[in-house]
Amino acid sequence: MKSVEFNPKKDLLIPIGLYTDQTNHMCNLYYPMEIDGKWGFPEEMLSLKLNKVYYAISPAAFPLAPEVRLYYTNVAQQGNLRYLTSIKELTDPFDVPGIIAETDLLKKPSGIMFAAYRKPLKNTTPIYSFWRNSTLGSILFLSENEKETGNWTSKYSSPYNIISPIFFVDCDCSGFIKEDNFCYVSTESKETINQCTESIIPQGSNIHSLTTSETSVSPQKTSHGVSFAIFYISSVVIFLTAFVGIIFLRK
């Protein structure tokens, strides 16, 4: 298992593992699992092998920079293989309960929700999306390569909105820095997200009271009984209110 340093009580950068089948061009994204008090990623998960560990931004890192977007993944499962079918941007905060309800209603394998950059910034790596329709249905493959061999459908002619590239944080950065009145990930700062936020939002502000430095962890069982972590802000109500606050700040 590849070990990672992670504390859900305070870390706003969450390790996210890209698992791939390079031969069949299939992949999935997973958050780390906890075994005996240590966090990490197994070398193989549901027929996919660990390719690389990146870092995503927790929705609890509020206020998010304008370049940060919230995403959720859709996945499918065929036998012992669970793979990515699409990544969608969460543009409407009220979609959060809808995603959960749809997953439960259709009994679909649940994906994950994460925040990442849509523009190239320092300490980020572009991840490109490649889509095709196969005998298994929709398949989305993620890669650092701008071009991949294979019979891929152009994102301009695909029936789905293909988001590409997405910029993941590629360093285990522990600090945040204020630029243009927003908090960015930085290797040059030791400030916590709360300290950075306090320099932007007055202590008495009702928006400041929504800020949290804790990422909630909920176990999700796989078909192998391995417990992975799905991360989201502590309360859907707080998340929705905070998202409205972000939109207000951006105007």
C-alpha cells in the first residue's frame, strides 16, 4: 500500500488516487483508505492499478478561489471492474441531494465529489479526459498525456460535456496563501485555511462562521469489503449556504 499523510480533522488537501488499466484505457478515482490508523492506497483496486496520487481540494476550503470548480464522478461496474464513465461539474448546489438520491434510486455505484482547478496554476498538473462508447457503455479515461492512442470521440462531437483538462494539485502542500482576496494552495506558506480565510473575512461576518477546517469522512464499502472514504463538508445545509456565499463573493 502506498502510504500518505492525511488528517481529516484539519487537512483541506485530500489525496486522490488515479487507478488505471492502461491496456484497455479504463480508470477510476478513489480517496484513501484507513488501515490500522494509517491512510493510503492499495496498489490494485477492483482490477485497476494505482497510477499516481494527486491532491484535490476539499469543498470545506471556503472561500474557494474563482478558478476552483466542484466536480462529481459517475462510475459503472461490470463484474469485478469498476470504472469511470463521466465527470460532471456541480454548477447547482441543490444537485448535491439529487446526486445522492439518484445513486440510491438506480442502485448505481457511488462516485466521489472533489474540487480542482480549471486553469493552470503553480503546483498543478493538467489531467486530460478521453471519452468513447463501447460494448460496456460510456467510458472516460484520464491521463496526463494531451493525446492518447485509441478510438476516442472528440469532446466537441461527444453527446456528453467532456471537461478537459482538469488541474489537480500535484504537491503535498500544507499551506495556503492569499492572492486577489482568495486562498490558494502554496508550498511557500504555512498558513492554515482558517488563518488565510480570517485575513479575508472579518471575524464578525456571518460568512466567516460557515468556514470549517474539518473534512467529514464516511466509509464506503466496495465489493471486496474494503472501506474507502468519501469526503464532503460536514453538513449539506452548511455546504449549500457556503456555496451561495461563494457566488455572492464573486459578484
